[in-house]
Amino acid sequence: MATPSQTGQYGCSVVVSAADNQKHGFDAVGNGKVKPNNYFLSSKAGDAVPWKSLPVGGNDYVMVSVTGDCSPDSLRYLRESDIPTPSAPNGKKQQLLLTGTAPGDEEVLTIALSTKQLQKDSTTRQTLTEAGALGLVTYAPQVRNVVIVPVNDAVAPSGSSAVKTVLDKVFAPALVSWNVTVEPAITVSGITADGFSTTGLAIGSRYTPHMNQVIKAYKATRKISKNTLVLFFVTAPHSDKLGYMPLTGDYGFIFNLGSNLELLAHELSHGAFNLKHTFSDDAYWRQRGPAPRFAERTTQNLMDYTNGTELWKYQWDLIHNPETVWLGALEEEEGAAFREEGTKFLCINDANALAKLAKYQTLYLPDGKKADLKGKYNASGFYLADDVTQSARGAIYSLRINGYDNVQLFNDAKETKAFGYRVTDSTAVRSVTADALKADDDAVAYRVFIEKGNGNNGKITVKNGNETVETIDFTGDCNCNYHEKAEEVYFKTNSIAQVYVDYFQSRSLRIDQAIDKDNALIDQLVDAINRQKSAGLQDELLGNVLADKLRSYEKFNDRKFYVAVVPQNTLCLNQKAWNRLADAVFLKANLPDNAILITLPYVQCAGIGRDKGEFFFMPGLTFGGNIRIDLSGLAKSYQNTQNSAAFIADNTSSPMWTFVKDVFANTDKQYIRRYYYITAKGEIIGRSETAASHVGFPGTVDFRLMVDTRFFEYAKLLTESERYLDSKNLANNAHVIAAFNKRRLELNIALSNFYMDHAEPQDSVVVHGMNEYTGTSDETNCARFALWYRDRFYSPGTKQGSPGDDCFYAGRNMVVYNENIANIDALGLMLSPFGFDWVADAIGCVYAGYYCDFGNSAMYGLGIAVPVVSIVYVKGSAKALLSGLRRGQCELVQEGSGYAIRWISRQADGLDDLLRRLNSPDLEDAFKADFNNFTEATRKTFLEKPELVESWKLLLHTNIPATIRTNPTYLSAVSKQLTNYGNDVVFQFERVLPKIEVVDLPVFFKALDNPNSIDHVRSLVGDFENIPGISLTNYTPNGLPKSAIDPPDTWANPLLDLPAQDAPNFSNATAKTLTPGQKIYRVIGETPAGGYWTYDLPTSKADIFGGTAVRPEWNSATKYVEYTIPDGGLKVWDGPAASQRLLNGIDDVSLPGGAIQIYVPEPYRQIGNAFDNLNPVDLNFK
């Protein structure tokens, strides 16, 4: 597709407009006003294009006017979804039939001019030039309910049909229809016309007191259906508005109804869909920035004040995905003030005003009881003076704890039980209980009333009964600052683990998507918490490093960190339920507000064959009101699965502990840094810093010892110099004395000039291995280690001791330990020429095992297992072998009855890991060549997903360009199908890819990424033999010419022809009229509508793919529909199906055809949308 500037074809222009018979919406560019360009999709030329709304799977029409040097026959209609766009002449215009796709889909329909040029080789080249475009958006139809209720003697519509007609017409562009019910009038005494005026309605109020009175009267006498809106009709001749309905409100009011029924649509748009006025300062469009804002009464939009009825694209979007309206001070809080309609509250954010208010320590609770804050808590939010619950007026709404507003929590008896933050409608985390705030019965209590001014200010009135005690001015907004909570989804299941999950499901083992309701599991997790309360954090569970850091966190921060792990036989794939489970456990375990809880129920998915299977963890996170966690610091792609064997071998490297460590790192905590530096002269500089609030460090105490490595050479010179200064080392010989003095002079000069000769510091970090809880938490240990480390080089004779072994993770000073390991390796190197390196390996195995260094112990164990001759000839030296094994440079493999070492060259950037997976020396050079040409992003993707190497191997010998076979998106598509169908499909890409044009390869891999069936996959990967009905002989075209066949004159309708694009699907075609009552069948994937049918229901996939020559990519063949010919009969074309290619470009196999098929012309398919309402029936073809 090209633009006119690219092809030089400027003479053709089209205009797309609404059809007279359209059923839904058309939002033209401008609509009489200039809308921002980002409001519309753009054509390839950059021009804004109109929007057209469509129903899911349904149809609607638009008109196309053609001007300039082109004709309708030269136009092509191309959708991004590849859905065909039928067209038919309509006077001087073309009418297009458009079909909706999936809810929320947006795409561009491009109208292109087709021109053809004769090439030198006598072939014809087609060029498509954009002539126009249209934006398409698909929505799922909605049905809404509204009840009309007259109040007293007010005039209201007498019947529902007229209202329904108006509402359905107005909201048809957004695919919304209405059920309308007119109820008898209700009688409400004591209301006046002025009582419905919203002028000066207090901030925090949604309805006036008289409106609330009507709502209460209605609720007291009528049954209210769920998801139903109510419009009250009242008489208010002097009302400042024609109607009123607040955003998200369930109740609206119509004043003085005239003939303008469209007013009802305007008010319902506020309540049902949160639509704001077009002239509103904060009108919102959810996808492309701010909505158009126009002056009042300048448009014909429904949300203006001109009696217009237009709805535009941004409003269609909001109707189907309403803007989340966070009203802060203006709206109700679900669950507050006992969930009564009319609840109102505000929160104070002015620190000075809160400080003045803090002197009033005894305040009222919403249930009328008194609360004593005891100097520990600050009340921050209060219910307003006109709250619907009288006892709540002026009472506490929230307590400010750690910067968050913890709101009132209550029971079904409307008794305040606590203040905390809500997790779900049924659970909440309590920060402080009402019992802890209980005040004496005779205590003097106060009510606090907040009045918000017109600007960013207001006043607080403190009252004792009716007496005003104090008035406090405040500034700032009155929005409440609610507690953050953990996200619902942080984890992804890797593709390998998914195989085990599928295996788990196939064995009909228990799967429950609501484990948060499993009381037995909750009790098990509570028991695990209780065990941790008594025994503390377990090194065996978390590993000694992580457990030590969490213990230190608890020690220095007065916090508790619980990790509850229990095995389960119930698998849950609903991640939202994992967090809800943690919430429920937190409550039942009665954890305090200074606690963090991570629940980790897990299932071990049984292995297949000798494999031990996969652990599937179901992590949940919740925490108390005194905890702050920077949740934005957590990733969104933690692995919640791990191979069982790997976990058993070393559970400390589990991906689950990565999540626990990240939660801990992003938790706000006291942070202590002990920093020591050894200069080149051996001086020690030390300091200690403490931050009361810190996020980002995976620990509490950070001990860091840095050394200027020039120090080692300086210490060596100093030691040697001291030796030459000692006269006891001087022999009684003139030559010796001269040499001695010469060396002493050289050393003095070297020491004097040391910093000139070594000008640049060379800093290095010392790996000390000290733990936090008993080690670095005591600053004395840090200073002692620094002195010990300095003196062992600087003053070897000094007996400065190291901190005790209990201060180190390994139970041993890591500097000494690593030196001993190095000495053992050196011993092995010396013994290896004599074949006794196994002695050093045995020593190393025992030594490393004693200190629980299982990695080194295992490597030395491997060294013992390797026969002497094999070691000498293959590895060259014991030290080299052990070093290589530790770093992953070589691997031990069994060959016959012995062992051999296979080397893998160490590559930068993680290439070695990929080569290991490649496991083929023959392919190594080819992969390296591709890898070196990767972009940085591609390289990163390969390292993150090494399984893509398997996909690369499959594509290597297909002769496709390297840019294609190294594209992560395409490789991921291959990998996806390897995972899904690796055991059922033979992957032979070399049979397919070389025959596909390079320009078509992106489309090929897009199809591979989202196939409709296993047979579709087989057709794409070359597994032709396993496709039912396929012929393994060459494709031979036998279809009719690509030209329309006119219908018989007796049909008297030229639109019933066999179209040119459908004629080649028949080897012969006959016009027929089917009789009423006759049945025909259509095998489908999802959509019943379509032109091709058969007289009999196929009995196998071979009948479909082979007999009617339907490509697997066109039809997944999972269902069928049956249609009974109606009265009047049905005019169709039938005949043998022509043969088809399995894929474009593939001629060595074919779909033979030959079975009789039926084609139903387009006009019949649109009569009453007959085929759209058929009920699909499942097929069970194997």
C-alpha cells in the first residue's frame, strides 16, 4: 500500500459518509467543529479519518462517493483484520457492508485505487494507492434498565414505548439499548420546589436533602432491581436546571417535563456512563488524551445544552469502558458510614490544622460511641454535617497512620470495630481496633465539622453538643490518602511449567480458582505463621543469607516479616485469589499492623517419566498499616514455578526468593551503613551512617570494606624494608654488606617515590561474608575485621584476631576460607602429574562440605570421580578442570564405562549459556555469526528466553534471511507451538519457508503465533502427512475463471450472481433454488455467518479439508450450524469444490476438492441477519 506521493496517482479521491440505513454510529471529522487530530486515526497520508462503530460479529453500512480519475470498479477495500468488505452500487455511490470483530478492536479500512502495469517479462504488476480511509471500532452491545417514577402529581411519560424509542435511537451509535419501565407515582410529603435546586450544593453532597428524602421514600416502598437506574419526575417550576443526575449516580431527577424526551438521555449519560459536558474543563477521553472541549451551546452533542443528540467516538469508548471517577471529597466511600446512601466525608491534609485539632483527643465514632485517641493517633477525616446517618455527623471517618487515612470499619450491626484499610468488600486489614480507643462513659467528647470553601481552603468547627469550642482555618485539598495495596498480578508461569500444569489438569487433579475461600488452607498457613512466631525465621526454608537479613530487619525496625509455606494438592491459576488468601490469613492470624506477610502455598506437579516435575507456587502479599512498601519497585514477571530437582538441590536460588527479596528490598526500613577504607599506606578510615527511612537496599546493615590495592604492594615493600633494616640479617662479609645496603637504599627510594610511581588509586571491595544479625549489626565486629584484614598484610606478626565464626554466613571467615580453597587447588595442580590429584579433591570435598559449601563440595566430588588418565589427558590439570567446572566452562559426561570432559568456550554476554543449549559443535559457528549481528534488544531477548535457540535451530536450514530467523517475535511464535504441539506435530519448516516470498513472511509468522487449530499449525510447519484429507500430489488448478457468473433471468436480481472472487472455488457451478424445509449445514470455527454450506453434515475433517477444499487456516472445524430453508425458498449456487493450495506458494501438496458445496449469495445472508442467530453445535472430529 502506497500514498499518492509515492505512486504519483493523485487523480482519485473518495469520501466516506454515513449510510441512510446505518444502524449504529458515524463520527465524521469535525462534526461541524475542528476536533484535535489525535482524536482520530490517521490515513497513510497523515489525514484524520472518520470513525464508524460496529457490533461484535454484526454488520452495518457506510457510503463511499468517488470523484476524480477513477471508477468504483478500480477500488479495493482492505481492512487490517483481513475481513472481506463487500460492496454494491447505490445510485452514484458504493455501499459497503462492514462486519464487527472483537470488543474494543480498532482498525483502519483503507480504500485503495488499483492500477496495473505491464512489465518487461510480460507479467502484470498491481499497484495499490490509498484514496481514502475509515476508522472502525467494535463494541459488544449493551442493554441497560431504567425505571420512571412520578413524584406526587408531577407529569411523567405515561408509557414506556416512546421513551425506549428515543433512548434506543440516541444511544444506537454506542450500541446501547434500553429496557424502560414506568411505575406508579410515589407520594412524598414535606418537599418543596426550591428543595431540588442544586445551586450551592455543598461539596461532599451528591443530592439535596429533598432529593435524599425522595430516594429514601422510594427505597422504603419499592423493590430495587440490581443494575437499574431510577429517574424521578418532580414539579419544580423555578429549578435552575431541566434535570439533574450526578456522575455514577443511580438516581436522577427530571424537572417540569415537556416534549423533550432527549433530556432523559442526557441525564442518564451522567449517571450510567459518567459522561461529562462537552464544555467541562475535565472532559476525558480514555485513549488519546483530553477530549475536545467546546464552548457551551456550540455543538449538537447530547452532552451540550442545545437539545442535540449526537454521541462521538470518545463517548462511545467511555460508555463501554467508563472513566474511573475518583471523586475524592465529592463522592461516597463504599463501606463508610455503614454503606448508607448519602454518606459524606472529607479529609484534612493541612499539617498545621491537624496539629491544632490534635488537642481534642476524645471524639465520637459514627455509631455514637466515644473514642479516646490516647495521644497515639490523629483523626484526619470526618463525616459532614448533613450526612444521612445522624450519629455519624461530625464523627471520625479516618485516622492518619503513617501518612495514610485508615477508615472506619464496622460490622453488620453498624458498630465501629476498627480503623484500617479495606482490601476487598469482605476483608480489611485493621490498624487499630475500636476497643483500643474505648473512652470513659463520662468523658467530654467533641464532634468536628469540615466546611470546604470555594477555593483551596475552608474551616473546621469543633463542637461540644451545640456549643462551638473552636474554629480552625485550613488550606489544601480534602482528598483522602488511602493505603496502597499489593498488585494482583506479579507472576508468570514459564512455558515449561505450563506443560506440567496441563499434565496436572489432564489427571483431573483438583483445581480451584478461589483458594482464598479454602478454610483448611487458611488454617494451615496460620499454623505456619504460629510456628514462625515461636521458632523464628528458618534458615532451612529461606537460606541462611535471606533469613539473616530478615531477622536483622525485625531486630532494627520493630517489624515482623512472615513467610508461610505449605504444600497443597489444590492448584489455583487465579492470581487475584492468591492475594485475597494472604489477606484472609493476615486477619485470622491476628497479625499486627507492623507485619508483612507473604503466603506461599505450593503444588508439586507430578513429573513425567523420571522427571521430578515442577513446583507451582501461589504467592500472596499483604501488610499492615505501619508498613510502607514501594510496590512500583516490584517487577511484573516473577517466575512462580521451578523445576523440582533444581529446587531440592538448592532452594536458596529459587525464583520465589527473588520475589521475597524484592519485597524486602522495597520495604521502607532503618538503614545502617558501616563503611571502612584501607588506604595505600595502611591507614583505616571508617564511618557509620543511619537513615531512618530507606527503600531499595536488600538488607538492613551494609558493611563495606574497600581497599586501595596499592596497599598490598606498599605493605610488601614495607615488610622487605623492615627485614633489611634488621642488623641481625647482616652477614660479616663486605660483598654481602654492600648488597644489603644497596637493596635497603633501593627500598627506601621505592617507598619515598611510591605515590609518584603509583599515582592512581586502585579500589577493590573485600568479600567478607559477614552476616548481619550477629556480625555487622555490632560495629565492633566491622572495625575488628578491618584491622584484622589490614594487619595480616601490613603487620603479619600482629596477633589481631578475626571476628568469631558465628559472625559469618558460612561459619568461617570467608577470606581465609577462599584462600584455603585456592591452596587446595594448588595442591591438586602439583599432584596431578603423578596421578594423585584425587587426594587434593578429597580434601577439598571434605573441607567444603564441612562449611556447607555444597557447590565446591560437588565439584571436588566430580574431581574424585574422574579417572586419573582422563583427567591428565583431557583437562591438563586438576586446577584447570575444577576451575572450569565451577565456572561452567566444561561439563563431565559419561562415555561408555568412563568419563570425559567436554569443554565449552567461555563467551561474553552470556553466549555460553545459549551454546550449551545448542549442544551442537556443528551449529556453533553459525549461531555465533547470527548472535554477533543481533541488535542489543534481540541479544537481551535471547538471554532472557534461551529456549528460542531451539526455534533458531529449526529455521537455520530453511534459507530464509538471517533477519527473519533471528527475529525474537518470529522465534517466539515457533517456540510457542513447540511448547503447545511438540509431541503431536512434526516440524519441517524446510518444506514451507523456502517457497514463501520474503515480503509474506511476517504474515506467516503472525499466523503461526495465533493459529486456530493443530491442523493450521501442521499446514504452517510442513507436517502435511498428518492433515486429514490432504493430497500429497502437486496442486493442479481446476476452478472456474475469476469472473462473475450472472444469475438466471428468472431470478430477477443481478446481486444474486456468483461473484468473481468466489467463482474459482468451483470446478463447475449451477444456479439452484432450494425448497422450504430443506436443511443445509456449515462447519465453522466461531462465526455462523458465511456463504459456503453443504447439503449433508461432514463426518470427518477429511470431508472438510479434502472434500470441500477448505484450508485449515480458514476454518478450525470445531462446530457446525444447521439452517432450515424458510418459506419462499433460497436461491443458491452449487457444484464440485475446486482444488486449493494448502498455503500460498506451496504446490507440491493440495486440497483436492470434488465434494458438492453450496454458495449462498450475499443479499440472502443479510435478510434479517438470518445466519447470525444460529446456535453452533460442537463437533468431535479427531
